[in-house]
Amino acid sequence: MDDLPLATLLIVVGFAAWIAVIDWRHFRIPNALTLPFAIAGIAINVYSFGLPGITTSLGGLAVGFLLLLIPYLMGGFGGGDVKLLAAIGSWVGAGPIIQIFLVSAVMLGVVSAIMILSNREVRQRAWLNLQMAAGNVKSMSKSMGGEDRVENVVRGDKRKGRAVPFGIMIAAAILFLLGLQAYSNHALGLT
């Protein structure tokens, strides 16, 4: 994310933080926000960089979308998560969106492990969910719209104890990567 203009970084951080709050409160990421953000990312990159800008934007959008497509189809993520990663990819490009995805996935794993270890009922349910997930992977030919989809799990009163909004992990990953970049630049004397 070294090569991105400061204005782009500020816009992406602001948008990701806004979406994280919405995702935390409602467990939903509205299309009315992600679609215009993706279009704006493409427009800004084309305006700023011409033809290379459209290649960067469309590449980031496609990679962001594809990174979560299979997990979404398997019921592990909501459609808003997929579109959010794609929209951010339209601003930052393919390389940075892969970094954001990897860091956010690790963060999600850590938070999920903490949730599992801190609650006996959740530990028992997690073991069952792990068995279900293994079954889903083995039988991808079964219906992709089953009752174990994340959209069905997050409905109801106990959703905050059962699911982690991925929008929060994406925002945290962006901030982590920017902090790491600033620290690295400072340590190398580049600031």
C-alpha cells in the first residue's frame, strides 16, 4: 500500500471504519454503500492514472470478489463481505487487497479462537460447526443455500456471541497494514 496516494488511503480507511460500525450493529453491509464506493474507486483511478488506473481498479475489484466467493458459496461469509472486499479492491488494486484479505482472515481466526475458548457452549457448538464445515467441503455438490449459511446463523438475539462481522476485520486489517507500513518506513529512515 506504499504507492497509494494519501487521499485514497484516508478515503478507504474512513469507508472501512464506517462499514465496520454498520456491520457490528446490524450484521449487514448494504449494497447501497458498497456499489457506489466500487464505482467511485474505478472512476478515481481512471481519472488519476488513465488506462493503468482502470486495470488496477478492475483487477483489485475482481481479486477482492474472487477471494471470498467460494467461502460465500459455502455459507461462511455474507454477500456484503464479498462486495465490500471487491469495492475496497477497486480503490487499492490486487496486491493490497490480497494483503488486506490475508491479515483480516488471520484476525478473524484469532478472534474466533478466543470466542471459542472463552465460552463452553460456544466450544461445543464450534466442534459441531467444524464437523459441519468438513462435511460441506466433502460434499460441495449439495445445495449451497442450506440452513447453516452465515446469514441464518446471525439472525436472532445471540448473534453477537456466535458470529464475527468480517467488515470489522477488514477495517482492522487496513489499519494494521498502514501502521506496519509507517513503522517500517520509520525504522528504515524513509520518513
